[in-house]
Amino acid sequence: KHVGIPWELGLAEVHQVLMRNDLRDRVALRTDGGLMTGRDVVVAALLGAEEFGFGTAGLIALGCDMARQCHLDTCPTGIATQREDLRAKFTGTPEDVVRYFTAIAEDVRSELSRLGAGSLAEVVGDNSRLRPAAHRPHTFDLERLVSAPGWTPSVERRADPRRARVEVEREPASPAEARLAASYIHLPAVGRDPQVTTLEHPVGDHDPDPLGIAATITTAERSFGAHTSGLIERAKVRRPVRWRLAGAAGQSFGAFSSQDVSLELVGQANDYVGKGLSGGRVVVRPDDALRERAADLAIAGNACLYGATGGRIHLVGRAGIRFAVRNSGATAVVEGVGAHGCEYMTGGVVVILGTVGPNLGAGMTGGRAYLWDPTGTSIAAADESSVRWTRLGSVVGERPDGAERAAELRTLLEEHRAAGSDRARSLLARPGRLGDEMWLIEPVGMLIPVPVTADAANGSVGEGVVSAG
């Protein structure tokens, strides 16, 4: 996989190079890239593969017709779409996939019987069984493809590729977090001792307040928050935890943080802040000495909130490109973003209190965004093929959900002000102008229920729908 050429060539070369360096027994090889039949599986095994990946074929078994419209939210078979009318067309069942892979297994068994082999494990790496097709002209010389010596691992190793996986001792992604969490739950510390100054001690188990610890971190601390979330999910920590931090966080600060984790960082963070956020709360704000210029500062890197499913993030400053890409449920407030903001969003709410780069909302099929643009110039960066935009004042005056949208925005601004934002404080000080300065951005085709006074056909009272924007 990822070799950029037909998998047969990549697989054969990797297998042979590992053989020549006496490393083959320590590696399990997996291949994919268009496997469709049992013969494909057996050929891959003869070239050295022990594991086999199926993607497209399994999707087709569920009903995919390869329309190649996954990014447009118009999937005709209802697989890659958020639209309920299209999703209703989906007819695939788990049994469809089971039948397909059962057929693959039967085909593999048939091919193995022709080779005189009793199991797939017996033929892994035995490329002496491969021959060029006699009925085709030999356009290419395939000798080097099938010239590796036979692989002779132990019976146990051949039967179970998992025996090849050598456990390597690794340092934690964030030694500081591991040290702090270990001291709290009385587990042995892992990895090197970080330079951490603990300013508060953990509260006792009888105290309902969240754990509050302050520490200084550096860019060497990556994925801070993920380890703690894992401990909570495994019930090794049984109550909410709050980390109060200062410094420059490494990549993926707050990644995968669960709902019982709260992270507050005074400083700045690298790329992927809140990646995969799943319920936690993340706040990043500049030092008080820089607070007045926060809206002009890049306080977080690229692809923040990538693939988040829930939770809240407040960035008191600007973020880089692809902010909230593939967000499907988290809420965020940020004071400016680069290109491709809210790209491929399927859910959640994003408030942007500053300028944006081009292509805002490209591929967005769910959720909504609010953009503060008093001059009406930044909104031109939105991708008109994917989203529509309306001034908040018009939404409040013309739509039944207008008051709800205005209340939602005000609540988020108040929480952003509490996080330390002067810009949010300024906007809340003049609420009468929000209607003209804020834009609501929603996906094309999102249906908004509106009351209908009478049905033209029968005079009944009911509800209708209109496209957002």
C-alpha cells in the first residue's frame, strides 16, 4: 500500500528486500488496492502478503454504484450523504457484505485446492508456484517478480502473523501529561521526567470539584489530553479533570478529549488542536500582555478540530487553514481562520470573529457557521456551490428559528468572553449591531421548517420547507 505502483510490484519488492535483510519474520505484510476475487488473494499470498485489505469491493456489495459524487452530498444510493431523502434509498445490509466475503473465501479455497495446498498460510511467499500466463505474449519479463527464495518461517509464525509484531517500548506522546496523570491515579510514571511545576495538588476523592493542576508544557508535548481521556474511558480516573497550562503546546493539543476533560492553555498551540474532540473543552488564549492584540495573533496551527464529534473549543486568536475540517458535532469560536475553513463539515457550530481565507464552507453538508464581517468583504470567500449565507438580522426577522439562532450566537459570545476574548466583549457591548455585522452560513439544500398558513390544495394548516439562505 502507498507504493504508488501496482500492488503486485510493491508487495514483491518489499517481501524480497525483507528476505535479503533477514527481517521478514518480524514483519506482517498487508496489501490492498483492488482485490476483488479469491484468485487475487492467493496471488497476493504467493507474492508475500499475509493480510488483505478490501475497500471498494465491500462498498459495492452494500450497493455503491461508483457515481463518484461522495464530496457533493448527492450520493444516489444513499451511502455518502447527509440528506435524509437520499439516505432513504440505501438498501444495503450486513448480510450483503457477509455473502460477498463468504464467496471470496470459497474462491480462495478453490484456488488453494488447485495448488494442492491445505491453507492460505502454507503458500505465503511461495512464489515458485507463479508462472506467466501461457496464452498471453510475454510483453514483460516477470522473472524478478517471482525470483525470491522460498520463505521458511516456523509453523507458528506462518500460521499467525501477529507473532511478527515486536513490542517496542515507546515514550508517551506527552511525557508531561503522563507524569501528571500517573501521580494523580497512583500509577507508575512512564518515560522521562518532564520539566513540570505542579502548582496545585489533586483534591481528595470526596471533593466533587474537578482536578485542577497547572503546569508548563513545550512543543515536545504532543496529543496532550488524549492520555487522560483514555484513563477516564477505562475508568482509571472516575471524575472530571481540568488541566491549566502555560507555554507552547505541540501537535494535537486536546486531541480526542472526552467530555470529562477540560484544557486551558495560556500561550499557543501547534497544528490539529482538538483533533477528534469528543466532548471535551479546550481553551487557548494568549498571555495577558498580548491580550489586546489577540485577534491579530495566530494562536493555533492548521486543521484544528479535524474530525471532531463533540465538545467545545475557544481560540482567543486566529487559527490556520482548514479549521473544523470534517467537524461533525463540536462547537468552536475562533477570531479568524485561513483558507478552507469548515471544509466538509457535517455537523456542529463554528463562530468566526475575524477574517477568513478563500473556500470557506467547501463541501459543507451539515452544521452551521457564524461569520463576523461588518464590511461584507470576507463573506465573499465562502464557496457558493456548497453554502448560502444570510445576515443574522434577516434570519431573526424572517425565519421561525431566527430567535433561536440569535440566542445561540449570544451564548457562544458570552462563553468566549469568559474565555478571555476582548473581541467578544466588544461585540456583546453593542448587541444591536450584530444583526447587520454577523452572517449565518449554512449548507446548500439544508431544509428549514417554516409555518404555512394554508395549503393551496385543501386549505389545511401545516408546515413547509425552504432552502436555507
